[in-house]
Amino acid sequence: MAVLDLVSAAADTAHHVAHLDVMHLADVPNPGGGTRPPGAEKLTKVLGWAAWTVTAICVGGILAVAGKMALNHRRGEGGEHAMALGVVLVACCLAGTASAIVGALI
């Protein structure tokens, strides 16, 4: 009997959700892209510097992992650096697609 009550409650909930007044949901204002505040050029300049710095750090990270791999290969040690290289490559991908990710979320 409890299963029938649960199914009935789920059906009632689905019926009420399907008949929501969509017009009230459409009343939420869309802020749009907005306008740039005064001095936004300075923020854009700082973001450009940050992007350049992150790119340089990513290149340095790849070079550091490559150097460790070369040294360990010469010593005859295993290649445990695949994980480190993977982390650096994921960081590079995030840095390269940061603005696209934010644009998709906004």
C-alpha cells in the first residue's frame, strides 16, 4: 500500500510541476552583458598580464616535468611523471579556455 501512495504522490507532484505558471518565471529580468565601468581598461590590462604570467608558468611546468623525466630516464628510474605532466596539461587547458568557460557560465 505504501508503494501506491508513493506513486500517487509522485504523480500529483509531476502534475503540479507541469502546470506551473510559466509567466511568473519569465518575469525575472535579464541583466544582459552590462556596460563597462570607468577604468575597465586597467582591469583588462591586469588580466592580460595575468594570462601572460599563467602561460609562462605553464610552459615552465612542462619544461620542469620534461627535465625530471630526462634525468630519471638517464638514472634508469621509472616514469612516474605522467601524472605530473597530466596535471600541467590540464592547467594549460584551463588557462587557455578560461574566458570561454566563464562566457558559457554567464
